[in-house]
Amino acid sequence: MNLPCSVVGDLLPLYAEHMTAPETSALIRSHLSACPQCQKQLASIQSAPPAAAAPTAPLGKLRREIRRRRRLAALLAASLICTVLVTLFSWFTTPIYLPYTQDLLTIAQTGETLSVTLNQSVAGYRLTDLTGPDGQTLLVLEAWRTRWPFGIRQNVQFFLPAERAAPGLYYCDNTQSGQLTWLWGRQFSGGGNILPRLSLGYYGIIAGGLALILGLCGLLLRKRRKLLLRLALAPAAYLAGHILVMGLSFSAVDPARTLVLIVLAAAGVYGTVYAGCQLLAIRKKDISPPAEA
Ligand SMILES: [Zn+2]
């Protein structure tokens, strides 16, 4: 039985994959032995890349795309949570310095030891050495409350050798004027004050300037827009972190702690904006069909 070329042509793809019944294969083989045209067709089928390879490429791309989306969504969620947690932590634990009042603290001397008891509104205190106007070392006390509403309030108390406080123990209220109030020991004439520490203000100003310059360049230069805007996002995020942690204040009494919080908040803002923009761009691409020539 001789098969026509058209029938053999239809069967050749199956034959090439060894999917034809033995009887069919035998018939095809006998046709092929006498038909160079069908031999050529078989050769071209066998030399073609396996058909299965074609659909895996777009599938792989789709899988990568889905994985990328999942990563971006996870980054977005983690960044948002980080931003909110750092902001809340900072809000509740940032020291709010207390002005000096009569009932803020009591000092009692027992032998060679001074005991200082702070009132119940005080959450923490710090003692710093400060060089006074005559070159002597003054001891400066600062005390603060926090917004944290929980926990048992008890009087904070500390002890120090009277000798250490003898050159002068002062209270600094850490308000704008940073005024010093005499508490114990020697009292020097004329008021002293500590200037608020402004170092974080400079970082904020530098970050704001950088964000502005890079952002403007990004908007004006079409070529490197993506890169410039991405770069501008870093100082902008720092500035946002600063506002989240410190509000509009630039003077931090404890710059190291504040800087860590600002950087953490800034990382959260950066991640949120970055992942948010990427996800928005993907969604936009999905909605508008790709323009095809
Ligand atoms: Zn043939």
C-alpha cells in the first residue's frame, strides 16, 4: 500500500517523535525510501528546534515577572511597616526636655554623697561635663519626659560624689536658649548657656538641596531622567525621614540616636516609594496593550 505524499506529510511530525503505530511507521518508511521530497521534509522537521522550547520562553518570562512583582510587593509592605514602626518608636521615645521648675528635683547631701531625686514626670536624665567660663569642669544635668503613656511612673534617683558636683552642678533645659540653672556647688557669676546642637540641621539642608538639584536635573534632562530621579529619591527620603522623626526641628540634643532613627525611616520611605513606583509602572503596562508594529 503506497501512501500519497500529502498523507505522509501530515504524519511526519508524529513519525519524527516516534509517536506513530509500528504499522504506520513501516508504511511511512517504505514511502520515504522512494520519495526524496518527503525525505527532505522529514530532515527539516528533525533539524528544527524542538517544538516544546517555544512556549517555555514566554512562560519563563511570565514566571520571572510574577516573582519580581511578589518581591516588589514584599519590599513595599516591609518598607511601609518599617517607616510606621520607626515613626511611632521615635514619637513615643524622643526626649522632650523639661524646663527647670522648683519641684523638678530635690538634692540631698549625705556625707560625701549627693542624692538627686527627679519628679515623676521625668523619664530619663543625663549628666555631662562642661567646661565653665573659668576653665573649671561643670556638671550639667538634663532631664526629659517622653510621650510613652504606659509603665509605672516612679521617681528617678541617682547618686554622685559631692566632690564631683563641687565645681558647680547646673541644670540645662535644652530649650532654644539652652539656659543653665544653678543647682549645687560653686556658682559662677553671669548666666551660662549651651547652644543647641545643630549638626543634624546641616544634614537636612544638604539633603534638601541635593534632592532639589537632582530632581530638577531629572525633570529637565530627558536622557538620564530615570537615574537622576532615582538618585534624587535618596536625599528626598532622608528629608522625609528627618520630618517623620524630628518634625521641622533641626536641633537634636542626641544626634547619634536621632540620626539612626532618621536613616531607618528614610530607608523605609525609599523602599516604599521605589517599590510603589515600580508596581504602578507594571500596572500601567498591563492596562495599556503594548504597541506593536
Ligand atoms: Zn512523498
